[in-house]
Amino acid sequence: MQHNPFFQKMSFKKEEKNSVILNCLNKQGIAIIKNWINAKDVNVLKNELDSIEAKPPKWVKKNKYETGCIIDYAPLQRHINHELELLSNITNVLSSKRIKDLAISYLGKSAVPDRMLLHRSESSNKPITTWHIDNFSTSKRALKFFLYLSDSDKDTGAFSYIPGCRDIQQLVNRRAKTYDDLRRNMWSIDQNLEHWKQEAILQEKKGNKKISYQITNHLQNIMQHVNSELNSDDYYTVSAKKGSLIIFDPVGFHRGGRIIKGERYIIRAHYLPFSLKRAFSSRNELSIFVKRNVIKLKAKLKGKSIYI
Ligand SMILES: O=C(O)CCC(=O)C(=O)O
Ligand SMILES: [Fe+2]
């Protein structure tokens, strides 16, 4: 299974040094690691996904779609609910020391595995997602670890990613005043490429010819392959065998492909810099954990004993 030749230079063996992988992530926003886990371990994780889908505990969020299912949980929930044996294989693989080290080197010391998602998709004439970027309410940065549990190519829903967008998109994201603005006006590729055009003009006016040229050049390359959110060729498709790990910065345009036959199994972890704001505001169970402890502490200060 061969993916687009330009992804070859972003593909590594597991033995590769972290510094080389990070260098690629910083330049391209994506790195692909072949054989991250072997076929036997893939089956263990796939069975874990199937059994949790069949009988999910209350603390996981199960989103059932016409075309499959996403199980979504914050790893800390297992601790809070004293159910450490559940999802232990998937959680361990997605929060291994190596993955944490890579996330910390890329995002800084405060990086934490915010959520884990287990995703089974069935065949459909719609793609799994349209072309988009991800925005987060409490963080400008994130890193995702996406592990294929089935072989994926253009006909089986492979993930697609446009390398080299990070710095331009971060520049463009500064145009948004609020998170709501980002979410509403800077999510799809169509919305964002319009912002890219305006940014190129603005940079030209400011005399930043080099940046303006870089934006226009990248924009033209992208538009040769992507016509709209739904319509593109397979130039940016990351075909890879089961057991491959894709690490990507979601500020670069990406999408889940169309599944013509069979099913796609993937699991992924979202690493974000930990922020207190997020701990208090998000639907992440971490917030419950922090809130509980703050309530306990306040009660203690007032001399009350409290159990929550
Ligand atoms: O399922 C896919 O291939 C795309 C997922 C995605 O958009 C994401 O992980 O941010
Ligand atoms: Fe996404």
C-alpha cells in the first residue's frame, strides 16, 4: 500500500529519534510512523473497541451515527470511576511514555491527553468528515495521535492531511476575535482559504512580500486538488496499513475519507496544553475532578466535612 510519494519523506520507522519526528511535525504538521504496533496488538485494541461499543459504561460518551460509532472519554474518568481495567489497552497505547514525550516536546510541559476517541465507520456515500481544521475553546494548540486499526486507503476512508499549513493558518487565526468567531467562520476549508487570500493581500500591502508569496503559492497548490469541502482528489490521502500511527497538528486542513467498502477502525488521542480554564469549563471529566477538589478544599477551610 503506497501513499502519495510526498508523504514518504514524512514517514518514519518506530526506531527513529524523537527529534527527527518533531522536526517533521514542526515543518509539515504531520508525521507517519509505520508499524507502531503489530497485528496481534491491533486485534487486542479492536476487540476492546468492539466490547466497549457493545456495553459502554456511563462515563463514556457514545455517539451513534448512521455510518458507525464514536466512543469518547477523558482518560481520567477511568480513575474517577474506579474502572481502570476498562479500556486499559487502548488508554495505555495512547498514553505511552513515548507518545507523552512527543506531545510534551511539541506542545510544552503542560501537555495532557485531554480526550481519547474510538471510531468505527461503515461504508457510506458521504465522507467521514469534510475538509476542516480544528479549533479549541481554551487552547490555540493541539496535537493528535491517530492509530489505524484497519488498512486504510482512498476507498476505505483513509485520513487526508495538507502538510505545511500550520504557520499560515496560525497567522490567519489571529483574525478571529473570539472562539465563537473561530468556530463559526474559520472551520471549513472554504471559509479559511478565503481568509488566506485576504491575508496574502494584507501582507503584500504591509511589505511582507515573502509571506504573501508563500501564502499565494500554497493556496494555488491546494486548489489544484481541493475544489470544495466535499470535493477533492486523493493527492493528500494518507494510505497506510493497520498499526500505523499518524501524528498531526489539527490546525492543518484534514478530513476523513469516503468508505466505499468495508469498515474503518481508528483510535485517537487529543493532547492539549492543560489549562485551568479548560479544567473548569470543558465537558472533560477533569473539570469534575478539579471542581470536586476545590469544593472539598473550600469546605475544609470553613471547617465543614463534606463527601462528594
Ligand atoms: O476521522 C477522520 O479521519 C478525521 C478526524 C478528525 O477530523 C480529527 O481527528 O480531528
Ligand atoms: Fe478534525
